[in-house]
Amino acid sequence: MARQLRIEYPGAFYHVTSHGNEQKEIFRSKKDREQFLHYLETAKERYGAVIHSYCLMNNHYHLLLETPTGNLSQVMRHINGAYTTYFNVKRKRFGHLFQGRYKAILVDADEYAKELSRYIHLNPVRAGIVIRPEEYEWSSYRNYIGNRTSTWLITDFILGYFDKHISYSRKKYKQFTEDGIGIEGISPLQATVASTLLGGAGFIKEITERYLEKKEKDRNIPAVRALNTGPVIDNILEVVNKAPFVDESIRKKAGIYLCHRYSGAKLKDIGRYFEMKDAAVSQASKRFAQQIEKDKSLKNALKRTEERLLVSYVET
């Protein structure tokens, strides 16, 4: 299995997930969940982690966290390691509890924190466990709407995007989250680049230039190679033109979407290729992302095209 890329720096935001080994349950009781939350609290106390949102499902969890001192690996060793020890001792078992290493996506918080928080809090709704997110005890949603307090959980950062007054921001956040119920929208994580970064072209460019361009020793990590040698528009369109799309209008939409997502080019440069304005590129990409969520065959065709595209520049 290829090594995962870890980018750590002070103030970094991450969406972190970890699944049970062989998709088995990692939480079997109320006590298990309470103990895991205890380790989130001690991660703040010992290592300065800032936990913004969480959701504990049966066989996996989601976290949105910040590392003011740039120590994600240390934080996650504490959380997953301590919980694994607790789980194994309690049940007199040995071996791995989690499936490989945790997955951490570096996030442009200003652009994606709100969406990710909503995505995390709606996990139990999407899974059919509850009808409304406040019915689920094991997420941070109740804290966000003022129904519960936890001294170690930070809600002010995300709520601050909605209003400067806490009562109004909670109401607006609640409405924002409820607006996502029952809508066949896309996960914000689908915009992740090279399975590592979630943000706009400027964020991707900054992180690549600041943290990756000199990592010659890590070029065997696919994400590093992908981010350092991303495809130009011509390369993307060459792959798209060979893709099994049903008609030319779909092919054009796919080309715009993939150029917007992977090329790192400015909107005006992409627009020049397709003879459209900057704003139209962004809107067309968003509409196509929504379209593929409603069309399984189109989604599969796009997935195969993306795989060929990634192979074409990750392995060069």
C-alpha cells in the first residue's frame, strides 16, 4: 500500500476519519463512546488539539480538528492509540482495532469548514439512524445548537461564520444544517485533490509551493507526485476526449469540471478554452457535480476518467 502524505504545520485544519479493521464496530457500548470522547478531551489538554466537530458512528468516526502547534501525528497517536488500548484491554483482545492509518485531509477552513461540519453532523441522518441530527447523541451537533456544552469542544469558530451574536449564529447554523437534509447534494470531500488537500486553487498552490516542492525524498508518495506535477488543461482534455461519455455536451461538462478540479488554472484560463466567462466555469462545474450524483452511470464513467487522469500524471 502506498504511503499517505502527511502535511503538518501550525494552525492546520484537518478532516480526519478512521474505520474499524475489516469494517468491524469500534464502538460497542455507551461507555466506549464516552471513553473515546475522553481521549478527544485529553488530546486538547496534552497536545493542544482543537476539536471543532465530531461524529462517532458504529464502525468509524469523523473529526474536524485544528493543530495550533502542527502536531497532527502526535495527536492521532494519542487518540487512536489510547482508545485501541482501552478497547483491547476491556475485551481481552489483541491486534489492530483500526483499518490501517487514519485518513487526514488538509482543509482550507475558510472555504470548507462550514460544509464539512454540516457533512459530519448529517452522517447519522444519511445512514438512516435518526430523522434529525439533534436526535443523535454521539455528535457535536447538540453543542452547536445550544442543547449541550463541552468545555473541550470549540464551536465559536464555525458559528462565527453565521453571525457575531451566539443566539443568532446557532439558529442560522441549525437552519443551514437542516437545509442539507434530504438533498441529493455532493459531499464536500469529493473536491479533495490527490486524496490530500481540500481547498481552492490558491490554497492548493500555496501548500504545494510551501511544503511539497522540496520534498524530493518523498516523491514515491503518489500524492506528492500528483500535487507537484498536476495535469495542465491540454492533458485533461486529452483524457476526457477518450472517455466513454454518451454525447459531446456531457464531454464538455466533464472537461470543465475536471479542469476546474485538477488543473489549478485560473478560471479565466479555463474559460478561454471553453469560450465562457470566469463565473460560468465555476457554476458549470458545480452543476455537473450535482448532476453526477443523480446519475449512477455518469458517475461511474467520470470515476473511470478521473482514475485514468490521475494515473497519467501520478506515474509520469
